[in-house]
Amino acid sequence: MKPIAIMTSVLGIAIVGSVVASPLLVGQGVQTTLESAKTSLVELLKNQPMFAEVIRLKDSSYQRGFTNADQELILEVGCPGQTVDIKLHNYVEHGPLPGFSSLGLARVRSEIILPKEAQAELTKVTGGKSLELINSVGFDGSLSSRFIIPAGKMDDTSWNEMQLNTRLTPTNFNAPIFFDLPSAEIRADGNVFMLKGISGQAVNQPNKTFPSLTFGNSEFKLQSLTMTGKTPFTLEQLSNTNKSFLVGDQISLEQTWNIGKLDFEQKISDAKMAYTIENLDANTLNTVLAATKSNTGSLCSQDPTGALGNSLEVIQQLAELLQKPPKMTLSDLSFKTPDGQLSAKGKLEFDGALNLMAIADQNRLLEKLKLDLSVRASEKLLTTTLGVNQGLLQVQILAGYLKRIDSDLSTEIKVEAGNITANGKPLK
């Protein structure tokens, strides 16, 4: 046999051998991954006492074949003496070509099996279809999931099939999470609710110094939410962005809300609210969240001792947080209506430390408060949309508290050392 033929034969045998062996090797990796996920679930429940009290991993099994595997988890849900078993049956197809549908480490189709009576009721409602979860595990460790809620009908309420898609992509020390719900339609009580284009993503990173806190950013979008029938309602182009980060041992938060269109009794468009909160003490807030996590009262016990102890500790820590009050900046609050538009911006902070007594006492709180707020709005919007009395506006204009700018009215409100002014005029 010629050398080239020998090399070709050896290469061919190697390729065939790798193709034959790869499902077995991948299967071992998938089993390790799923068993690790089960271990993580147990650890998660241990670290969340409130949930561990009502959710327990009762049993599990894993049977691995050459190209596929079966895993079953049985969760015991409920308070002691009032529990039900919920089964999660995972049908695993090994890579590198799971189900011959795509490249990846595995494709896992999960069926959620409820207790017998509940499952029978669900079967009746959905026409025999079950809740289903399909996971695809990539070679890079990414996890794409699709949660399917079958179409169904119960009494006068019905809904179309809904699919929630998520994607988790590990990257260094953080894990970006993406999700989307393309559409949902629910019919009830003569109304039809329609959701379109829900999507979002989040990247949160834990902090070793403050283990109860996470920092990062997130984004949420909604294309539209409409309701037709007895109570018509329309919401379009809703979005929200969040960002949290550390500056030394102080936390800063940034948040922005946008609404393209809102039609419900009043018509509003191009609405926006953007603000930041600064100088939140990370040490104190970390302690507050840790106390909430570790001392939460029992969900199954009527004994309020745990919840009471937790409440007292949280109140004590919140009092500590007031020793270094946060600052808030409203960079944009605005919206438009057919009668005109409104816009506002300002800053709010406190002069020195606060305590619970100062918050309860309006005069003492006013002495600490520093506020600088500018507001401008269409006069027609104020009187027609918001229902402000026209005569009252004229009184405020004559007193100098309001200024007329074309068809708008504006004011600048300041609060400092207990004194309140509007456009520089003292308010009594």
C-alpha cells in the first residue's frame, strides 16, 4: 500500500473514531455539568434559608447512554406536612451534533411534571401539553434556554402559546444574561391583552469586599402593550436602563426610563425620567442586605420572632445609613401631551447627618433639606391635562412665583436652611 493511502486510511480511521467517541466524551462532560448544576442548586438553597424551608431537593437520578441521557430531579415544595413533589425530567442529547440540529455540547429538553391532580388540571387546560424547557449548551459554556407555556383556556380566560428565551454567556468574572419574550396574548373579561417585543440584558458582578452587593448594568425594553375591549390602553416603546458602580466605598446608581407613547385617559408621548443617586454607603447597605438574608422570618412558622428581630436590625442599619445621606440628581423629567409639554430638573441633598427623629419631624427635616428644582410647563397642559385652577395660576404669576415664557410657565424652587423660595420669592 502506498504511503499516501496508508496516511489517508489512518486519518480516516482517526476521524471516524473521533466522531464515534465524541458523543461519549461530550456525554461525560454534560453529566459533569448537570451534576454541578444540581450541586449549585443545593448550595443556593442552603444560602437562602427562607426558600430552603419550602423547596428541597428530594431525589435525583442520571442515566447516561451513548448519544443521550435522562436526568430526573424531584423537588419537594411546601411547608412540612403540606408538601407536594414536582419532577423535572431532563432529556439530554449529546453533542457535538445534539439532535442533529446544531453544533454544541448538548441539547436538553426539560419537562416539568406537577403533582397528579395539578398535572391533570393542566392537561385539561392546555389540551394535553406540558410546560417545557429546552436548553442548548455551547462549547464556550453559553446556555440558551427556551421556556414554553402552551396555549390554553380556563373558564373565560384564554392565551396563546408563549415562549421566553434566555441566553447566559460567561465572560471572565461576570455573566451577561439576555432574555426576550417575542409576544403574548391573553383574553379575559371582554378584554384582549397583547404584549410584543419584551427583551433585556444584564451584567452583574459580585464584589468580594461587599458580598451581599452586586454591581453592573441592565437594560429592559418593551415594544408595545395594548389592551382592547372595555378598557382600551396603549403603551409603546418602553425602555429602562440601570447602572450601579462603586466610587471608593460609596455606591452610585444611574437610572433612565423612556416611554414613546402612552394612551390611557390621557395621551402622553416622549416621556423620560433620568436620575442618579450618589453617596450610598456600601458598608451599611451590605450589612442591611446581609441581615435581611440571614434573619428573614419563617414562611411556615407563625412565630414572628425571626421577622421581628430582622426588622429591628434592618431599622438600626437604616439609621446608620442616614448618618451619611445620599444625594439625588434629577437630570431630566419630561413628557409631551396634545396640550403642550412639561420638563423639570433638579438636585436634592441633606446638610449633615439625619436620624429617625429628624425624618419624623417635618420642621427639622426641612432645616436639613437642600433642594434646587426647575420646572417649566405649558399653561394649557397645567389647566387642561392636570386640572390646575386658572385663577390660582394667575395669583401665582402676580406674586412672582411663576414666570410666563411665551405660552409656558416656569419656576425655580429652592429649599435651604428651612427657607423656601420660588423664583427668589419667599414662600410663607
